Amino acid sequence: MTYTEQAKRVAEVVPTGAVGDELRAEAARARAPRRSLRPSHGVSFWISATAFLLNMAFSAVPTPLYVLYQRRDHFSDIVVTIVYAVYAVGVIGSLFLAGHISDWVGRRRVFVPALLVNVLSAVLFIFEPSLAGLIVARIVSGISVGLTTATATAYLAELHAVARPGADRRRAEVVATASNLGGIGVGPLAAGLLAQFAPSPLRLPFIIFAVVLGVLAVAIAASPETAARVGESVKYRPQRIAVPRAKRGIFFAATTAGVASFAVFGVFNSLVPSFLAGMLHNSSHAMAGAVAFAAFAAGAVAQISQVRVANLSLLRRSVPTIALGLALLAIGMWTADLPLFVIGGIVSGAGGGMVFKGALVAAASTAPPESRAEVLAGFFLGAYVGLSVPVIGLGIATHYFPARNVMLVFVVVAALSIAASVRAVLSRQS
């Protein structure tokens, strides 16, 4: 599903040929009287959005819990950073090897196993809480997210197209991107509150999420399929970026912007609890989760509130917003001002959400209809590199240099990278 001309009617989105014929047939069946217990495309849209959000939420549940693991097992900051960052191994591996195969085998056949893989990750967190177990659990969780991101984004777009033919597809775009960012914020908030106020903080969050994700996997399995290529004989190959040559400049510029924006979010998902405890003298688990949630929630709200803003205008607004937020964040750390740090996180999150959505729309506009999930997998491959890899460098750097100095360098590099990549996208799409 392309995303460039957001006000187009869905008839212009549905491709020609067998794929288009099947989607149009699905739309007709959706309007016919229902005799099956299978949920409608409209209901399935919201089930899938919930599953997408909570699966992404699970990936960030450990954020406020790292300090507990560190206190229990006496991990160094570098070890904590590694436990966080090995998640990228699973994400990148599954995106490269399987993030695109829902185009061939169907959305449900990838989405359901992806949810169950995170259930397995939860079991590992519960029963293998050693360092080796944490590393394996994080990698397994990364595999789930790598399978989910492109598949769920494409599935939501297609369910919306069938459920509401002729409707503006911006609704599906916003729900998908907000589920992604919003979910990553919900995880730390839920885990932080449970760690602060409920018993067994290193087990209860994972038990709850395992049960919920298992139920959602069953609900997705009962939902209708939308990928019409199910059953075709396709020779397997790893991920490739199937972008027309003329549009590769836009794709790579947009992906670079996605990498930089997710690098900013990665800080909130990994190092914020350490910053709060060390620099700002606040060791509350609930606060650690709330700060991470505020940044990601601000990104989701920024996307939703500007749904009718043209993508190029959104990208133009995003750069000064995230630059301001990063500046406030750095000043808050240097002055040990917690309210200023939190405000900086919220503004940075809003700007990062705008950058991410604008970059996703720009990247997806390069996708041929038959390769939606493949192109989206390529974009998310870059984005999740940004979410994890820079954090490794930050974690190592803070071991040798003051955290506020490291943060200042990161802020400058991130702001310059976002400004340059957004400018490249604007110059190619203007």
C-alpha cells in the first residue's frame, strides 16, 4: 500500500490483476450479509491494531526493569546496554530473513506466529532470568518485532481498504504508526507501574503480557486474510529492497531519517532509567516508565493530531520541533532539572514521531503494490538499527566519559542527521 497521495480513494490504491481482484472480492463479501463467526474486516482492523500495539509494548517492558536486574546481579552499565541492544540482532535478522514473506504467504500466517514468539520471550524472562536468559529472551523478542512491523502495517492498510472502500486511508496510516510508537511507550509505563506498586516486578509484567498476546494471537487467527498471493509457489529469498531505481534516493533519504528519529527514541527505551537515577537522583521505577511513555506517547499524539497535514509540511515542522526538544533534554541533564528533562523528552518525542511518520510515508510511496511488506521491511530494518545500535555506542561512551557530555554530542549528531535527511527527502519530493 503506497502512502504518497493520502487523500486518494481506496479504488486508486487497490492494484490491478489477481491481487486487486481478490481485494475487491473481499470488499464485496464484507458488505454481504454475514453468516460466519469470523470477525469482519472492520473489527479485525481494531483487533490487529491492538495486537500490533501490545506486541510492540512487550518489546519495551524491560526498560524500567533493567535497574532491578542490575541491582540483583550487579551488572555494569555496559552489560545492561548489551542486554538492551541484542534485541536488534533479532529484529534485523527476522526483518532480513522473514519480514517480507507475508507478501507471499499471507498476513495472518506471519502475524500469528510473531505474537506467539513474544509469548515465548515472556516465558524465557519468567523462567530464565539469568544474564544468558535475558539475552536470549531479548533476541527472541526482537524476532517477534521484526516479523510484526511490516506485516501489521500492510495488514492494517488492507483491512481498512476492504472494510471502508472509498474512505480516506490516512486513518490506517495513523493507526499503524501510532500503534508502533504508542506501543513502545505503553510497555515501559505498564512495567514501571507494576514494578513500583505490585508484587514480583520481574515476573508479573511478563505473565500479563504473555496471556494477553496469546489471546490476541487466537483473535488474529480468526480474522480474514487480505494478501491475495496466498498459495502461490514463490521461491524463497532473503529481504531485498525492491524499490524502483528512480525512487531509491527518496527511499534511502527517508530511511536515514527513520534511523535518526529511532535513535532518539532508543535513548528513552534504554538509558533513561540510568540517567534519572544517576544524573537526576530519581530512582522511581514508575517515573522511569512514565518518562519513556511520555516520549513515545507524544510521538503518537503528534502523528494523530496532524493527520490532515500534508506529508511535506509535516516533515518541515518536524525538524525545529525535535531540535528544540533535544536542546531542552540536554539542558535538563546539564542542570539536573527533572521537569526540564521531562519536557525535553516530550517535545523530542513529538518531533521524533513527526519525523518517523513523514519518513515512513515517503519511503512507502516508493513501494510497488505487490511488494508493500518488502519495502516496509527495508524501512523498518533501518529504523530498528537506529533504535539499538547508537545506544550501544552511548552506553560504552558513558562508561568512559560523563553522561551529560556524551548526551550533548548525541543531541548535536542526531539533530544534524535528521535535518540533513529530511532536507534530502523534501528536495526529492517537492
